[in-house]
Amino acid sequence: MALQQKGGTLMKRSTIMAIASIVALVFGIAFLVVPAWLMSTYGVTLEAAGEWVGRYFGSALVGIAAVTWLARNAPESEGVRAVVIGDLVVSFTGLVVAVLDVVFGVGNALIWLNVVIYLLLTLGFGYLQFSKPKEA
């Protein structure tokens, strides 16, 4: 993707990555601090061991948020493309898991929020990865 300052690829990448970072940070902090409460909103109860697994997941989300946030305004490079591909993989696999959770899971209807979030993130990162940049 070519680096374009106004109305081009960089602005769209920056916006998509900023939104993804904020979503990952919010969920990451919630999983770190209150994993049992967060999961209870989905109708799932956690025992002590499950809370620690939730905290590990939260730490991973905070890391994804940091990497994505720091790459959002970086000049186009192999490293930025790697972050976009990594975020696309996380979003797409999360979408698959969320859809399977709707079909086979034990949670409540709030899981549809995860489906929507992962779908939008997959579409955003898919757009960044597969769209052709406009010529300058």
C-alpha cells in the first residue's frame, strides 16, 4: 500500500488500527482486572483457574493493542504489513470462534457482540491487506 497522507491509505489504516487498538485495550483490561465479571455478562461462570486463563488472554489483548496502536501511523513497511496481517489473522480466527460459539457455545445472546466486532475488524484489516493503493 502506498503511503498517502490525505484521504488515502494511511488515514484509513490509521483509523482502522486505532479503533482495533481501543477495542483490544478495553477488552484486555477487563480480562486482566475483572475476568469473572466480564465472562458473567456472557452467561459464563469462571472458577479460579479460569480467571487466570482470562488474565493471560487479557495480557495478550493488551499486547495486540500496543503493537497495533504503535503501527497505526508508521510509514508503510514490511513491519507494518506484518502487523496488519497479524491483526487480520487474529480478527478472522476470532470471527470463526465467535460464530462457532453462537452455534455450539453455552453463552447468551451477548456473544453476537463478539461476532459483530470480529466481523468489522476482519473486514477492516482485510480491506487494508487486499485493497490496491491509489496511485499518487
